[in-house]
Amino acid sequence: MAVLAPSILSADMSNLSKQIRFVEMGGADWIHCDIMDGHFVPNITFGPILVKAARSVTKLPLDVHLMIENPDNYLEDFIKAGASIVSVHFEEVVHLNRTINRIKELGAKAGVVINPATPVSLLKDISLNVDLILIMSVNPGFGGQSFILNSLKKIAEASKLREELNANFVIEVDGGIDLNNVDNVLAAGCDAFVIGSSIFGTEDITTTTMKFKNIISTGRKIIT
Ligand code: DX5
Ligand code: ZN
């Protein structure tokens, strides 16, 4: 079964524990935390303090997506705050192998993220070392954007790369996934679905979570 990772970027922050509870009741597997610094992306969200708060209200893995400059300086803070998976952007990190190793040494799973304009082929040499590859299907920075169709091809390429190298990374997709396109994302080979506004922007968050969960539950079995 694939993984459903609702993004709290679109949650009602004044009621965070309740919002997390709603997606838990709907069958969410991970909680996706979007960290933005106003430099790597043109938006600012939250930092380790909120990750710690989320950690205190759920036992689900916290999937932390760092859209920040110099992520190396903050790895320890986020992992101490309770991050289970930490993903850094390929476009930002210079010594990626070192950063990935550091995340693992600190006790978290390590992921690498690529923007829509970054090809999957560039991940070949790191792919045996990462637990997760996150394919951005929107330009990072904001929730509620439209899915970039070319991402479907990239998901399939990542799947092929995994097969060719006999690698074991999870393929995660982030941005613009809704009830109309989730089937296509699944069919392309996505294992972990990040969904923000199409879950938290709906009237009945638990029922919507269940709907997504039902659709993706035919996917690959992931042990987390
Ligand atoms: C975008 C974030 C996404 C975002 C997805 O920069 O990385 O995680 O929350 O939100 P939706 O599902 O609304 O596109
Ligand atoms: Zn994200």
C-alpha cells in the first residue's frame, strides 16, 4: 500500500492538533511539513518549533521538506524536534552525499527533492544512498497550484532508475495532486502522495483523506 502524506501547509494552524487528528482518522500515513525560509522560495512558513508541536500530538512519521537555504545548518534542529524523514533540495545542497549521510547519522531517513526543471537523471549517483526521492510537481513555495503534467514522465523515470540500479528509494510526489489526477500519479509509479489544499481545503477533512487513501491503496507496499 502506498503512503498518504497530508501537508499541514494548508491546515488551519490555529487548530493544528485537531487538523492532524482529522487526517489520522482518515488514514494518513505521514504528516508532511513544508519548511520555507523566504530565500530558497518566496514564502515563509514555520520552523522546528512547530515540528516539535506536531510531534507532541501525533505518532505518525513527520516528513519534513526543507525549502530553505543552507539546510545543513538546521538538520539537527529539525531532527531533534522530531522529524522522521528529512528531504533537502538537489538545487540547494552542494555536498549532497555528505548532507544525506549527516541526516542518517542524526537518526532520520534521508530524502532528496528535485524541482520541476531538474531532471531525474541527475540523481543517478545519489540514488543508492537515499531513502526517498521527492519529485516536485509544482514550483515549490505555495499550496494550491496546478499539477505540472511533465511530472508524470519524471515519476516513471525515477521508477525505471530504481529498477535499473536495484535501489530501494520511495518515490514521493508533491504539489497539485487532487481527486481528478491522483489515479494518473499512482499509475506513473508514485509511492508517497503529498496532498495539501485538496485535503485541508475541504469541508470534511477526514472523509476526503479516506477517499485519497482508498484510491492509492492499490499501490506498492512500503515498509516505513
Ligand atoms: C509546495 C509544497 C507542497 C504543498 C502542496 O511548495 O511543498 O507540499 O503543500 O500543496 P498542494 O497539494 O496544495 O499543491
Ligand atoms: Zn512539500
